[in-house]
Amino acid sequence: MILTHRKNGVIGYQDDFLKFCGLYGIEPMACQPYQAQTKGKVERPFHDPGTVLNQEQFLRGLKVSDLREFEARLFAFTFRKRLSRRKRQFR
């Protein structure tokens, strides 16, 4: 998306990326080169070990044909999670 990032602050973006940003009203903001901490944490947005439902575990690689199938799979997944949690409580 970024073609050039010069020391004087001039940033060169790809034309298609700028068209996309213009279409949705997004203002692109480049991070400092080689400064990972300025980018924020977006690589694993669903990773939170404290949540009841680990969405990443459910969503990764999921393919469904319609909303009913998605709902059925989500119900089965949450049921299994709750069941395994209850088994751990009573050990």
C-alpha cells in the first residue's frame, strides 16, 4: 500500500489504495518505518484468553452455506465449550 516513505515526511501510496480510501472516506495514515509499536495490535484481533468464547478458534477456516448453518455450528461450538468448562469445575 505504501510505495515510498521518505525522511522529509512525503509518503507515496498505491493509486488503487487511495481510490479505495476515497470511496469509503478513509484518510490513510502511515506509521513510522520499522516501528512496530506504532502500528497497534491488529494481527490477532480475536485473541483474548479471558473470553468465554474464543472466536478465533471458531471462525478460522469456517465455511458455511447460509446463516442457519452458521447459527447451528455456533450453537454446537458454544455448547461444547460450556460442557467442557463444567467438567473442569467438578473434578
